[in-house]
Amino acid sequence: MRIVIAFLLTLGIFMLLPSAGVKPHAAGSTLKTIVLDAGHGGQDPGCNGAGEIWEKNVTLAITLKLGKLLEDSMKDVKVVYTRKTDKFVELWERPNQANKDNADLFISIHCNANNNTAAAGSETYFMGLHKTSGNLEVSKRENSVITYESDYKTNERYGGFDPNSPESHIIFTLVQNAFLQQSLKFSQMVENQTGAISKVKSRGIKQAGFLVLWQTAMPSVLVETGFLTNASDRAVLKSEEGQKIIAKGIYKAIVAYKKELEKSAAIKAEKKNTATDSTKSAKNIR
Ligand SMILES: [Zn+2]
């Protein structure tokens, strides 16, 4: 219990950190900057698909394809990459990059793995308490990559997070997330779009505690694009064509999400104009 309290205290102090030095902006109200986070890299290969391919290579390939689609067609959106090559990026640095850039959306791209090779399909996660042990297992596997960082135990940026402690994976999901609704909405869009065009079927949207999403000061999701341990998913994830289709699905979700943000901004502006007009009319009456 004492460990849990100590962890919570550290967490309390730590939660102040993401905002430090980051100038406040209305994150999530517009889509000007997107951070694409290719999961793993360098000494951290991620999960393996039957000895044929590593997760880090698939996530990078999909991320670069998605980035290219965005750069080619959304000239008003800045695309930032946490990595563009096979290099190791510490886990804390990924959301840190997004916060520094005042990003409006953070997308972390991954591949799933399971001992049951029949498990297949994509899942998009947003931050929250897991509802099934399966979801917890996914976040545990993804969070365990901090052990590649030799100083993770003493690095205050992780607030004493212990990948071997069940409490650690749960406690930090209880922190209020101001962007929960938008993250949920975007997760749904990703699953709708990728599920509709890819051969990887959608397993739906899910919640779990991911360290990489924990400190993002904007709507953020983690896409498990498919299971590298499943032969049919792996065939899609390994192929250029399959990667292109998945990137296209996420791209279409971004287009839909941007449209929705612009629509609600237009409605807000319209309401504001109407309110100003009524004030002016009221003044004229007087
Ligand atoms: Zn991963």
C-alpha cells in the first residue's frame, strides 16, 4: 500500500510536468499539427511475427506511408514524426515531442501479438481503465519497452512506474483526461475506416493504460494495426500494399476528424456572430 501511495504522490508532482514550458493552446479544437509515432525502433524491436518480421519495421513503414499521404494532400497540416528511421526513442520523449510542438493529435502506431495465433484484427486504444484482461495484456506488453532504458527506474519522468507491478498499469489510467471524448471519437473513426478497407478486420475501440499516451496534452490514440502472430494479418502487415491500405484507412479517419472539427468550429463561430448581432440590436433599441 505504501508503495501505491508513494507512486500516487510522485504521480501528482509528475502530472504538473507536461504543462511546464508548454505554451497553452486550444489542443483538439483544430487540426494544425499531427504527431505520428512509429512504435519501437533501434534496440527495441517490438513483437515478432513468426521469425519473419519485427514490429518496429512495420510501424515505421505504415507511419511513413501515412505521413506522405498527409503531406501530399493536407498542406495546412504540419506532420511531425517521433522517428523516421530505425532509431531508438525513449518512451517519455514521444509524448514530450507532441507537447513541445503543441500538437492537436497524437497517433502511436503498433502491431499486436498473442500466444493464440488465431487472434486477429486491429484495435484502436485510448487512455482509460482496461475492461478485459486481454486489453491489460496489450498495454503491459507495450509498456514493458521502458526496460530498454537503463535508467527507467530512476527517471522521474516515469513517476516510479514499474512494468512488473499490476498497480502501475492501473493507477495512471485514473488520471482525468481532458481529451477523452475526442480520443474516443477519433479511435472510432480509425476502426471504421481501416476496418472498411483493409483485410485486417476491426476488433473495435478499447481502453487501457499506455505510458506513451499518459502525458499527451491533446487527443491521442494507439493503433494496434493487426496481429503479427496471425498468418493472415501478418501477410497484410508485411506487404507494401497492405501497409498502404492501413495507412490510407488512418488517413481517411484523419480527414473525417478534421472535417468534424471544422464543422463544430463553424457552428461555434456562427453562434458567436448571432450573439454579437443580438447584443448590437439590443443596444440600438436602447
Ligand atoms: Zn508496440
